[in-house]
Amino acid sequence: MFSRIVLLVLLGSLSSVYGAASLPTLKVDKSAISVSGISSGAVMAVQFHVAFSSEIMGAGVIAGAPFLCQPQAACMTTPSLLSAVEFHGLTASARMFLNIDSTFNMAKDKIWIFAGTHDNVVKPAAGALVRDYYSLYVDSQSQIRLVNNINAAHGQPTNNYGGSCGDLHLDNYMNNCGYSAAYNLLNFIYGNLREPSASYVATGDLQLFDQSAFTTYSAHMDTVGYVYVPTGCKDRTKACKLHIAFHGCQMGRERIGDVYARHSGYNEVGEMNDIIILYPQVVVSALNPMGCWDWFAYTGIYYAFHSGPQMRSVHDMMTHISG
């Protein structure tokens, strides 16, 4: 019986990789790489931005928290009681031990933050906390935009997909708010982007790729991930921008399939503006029962630094796709 169960598990794992192509190598403008995420993915976006700030030029943070925000419960439920100064100190310590890039790299970066007024999972005050944290690093406050006036519950705000904006949708955490967070954050980061209509359909390629080539068991990551390659980036004749979008807890492929990768709004913006979208994926495990990106050290104490298993894996993906 045991051997049969093991065989089934192995076959399931193989089937998830079977048919997934290798992550392509494309022509990427390495000065135009940005990140974003929702919930745990938002925290991962902040971690990745801060740790690899010499390579990342902007971040979008939807229901997130500052770098090394501890304890997690307070960051989510009582963020108004926390001070950005303490996270500035933790960041300085991380830099002192050479675990992250110099924070001076963030001086010119653009930061877009979303905090829904109906979010009862990550309280809206967390948005202000993230703003105050980044304010300590950027040259001008005009480089930060906090959107905290939309009656949205916890989830990915879109302009055409999901449940009602102000309600929590546990099935996939997608909220139809008539407002595209994907477009607004990408437009703020890059500037002067063409905006797709709510009915626009992206005609590039959403591809499943073999993510196992970049991960180890300790990273608690899926065997496959998604990448969207815009029509204008397929032939590699032009240098395209690259954006990495991190899903939230319970929003990975193994639970909701390609819903986040297909319906979050990034592909449409990417198609119209030659932005490649990379969607790395994590999985549920005994240490990570909600399928969250690591912001509570389940992959080890270096989870938020260069050597963190997930950080290193996504960085390797970024390096590979960028040529």
C-alpha cells in the first residue's frame, strides 16, 4: 500500500512537469525590472525589491508589509501600532552583514501601494506603514503612491474579474472593483503606459514552464510556474520590460490553477506595453499550510535575504529569462 501511494505521488509530480516547457530566455531591458504582489506575495515583493535593489527599479504592494515586519500578526492586524523606524533598523542590520544590496539603490525607485478600506485580513493601516518605510529611502515622496480610498476587501483588485469588490472571496481572492491594480501599479512604476479596456483580451502566450529547474525541496515551491510573453517580445528583436508578480496565500496554481496568472490584469497591460510577466509559484506544505510566500522563516532564517531559498530561486528565474 505504501509503495502504491509513493508511486502515485511521483506520477502526480511528473505529470505536473510533463508538457511544461523550459523558461524562455528573452531580450529584457535589465534597467526596467519590477515586482509586485498581493498579501504574502506583496511582502515577498518588498523582500525581493529590498534584497536585490541594485536590479529592481520599482515595486507594487497590495495588502503588504515592510521588510522584515515582525511579528506577522501585528503587521496584519495592528499595523498602526508599529513604527517604520524599527524596520529601518532591521534593514540596516541586514545590510551590515551583506545579506542585501545597498539601500541607496532605492533612491530613484517608484513604489505603488494599495490598501483596501474593507480589508479585514491585512488592515488598511499597513499601507501607510509600507509608505512610511519606503519614505526613508526614496529621494522624493512623489515616488510613492498610496491608494487607500477604494472599498475593497482582501484580494487582487481587477477591472473585470472576480467577486464583488467589498467582499472577501475565499475561493480565489479576486475582486472585481472596476479598478485594475495591475495597470495602475505598472503605470506608476514605468509611466506613460497604454491602458487596456475592461474587454481587451491579451493575445500573447501564457506559458507553463518547468520551475523545478530553479528550485530545491527546501524552497517549498511548485514544479511549474507561469510566464506571459507579449506578442511584441516573442521574436527578441526589442528589449522588453520584465515584471515579477507574486500570488498571495491560497492563490497558487495547485489551488486555483491559472486564475491569478490569467485574470489578475497583468497580461493585458503587458501585451499592450511589451512587459513580460513572470508568475513564480509556491505550494502548500506542512510548514506552509496556506501556500504563502515565506515571510515567517519556514524556509530558514535567511528567508528574506540573498541566500533565502525562494529569493534565490526567483532571482535565478529572473536572471535566466533576462539572458
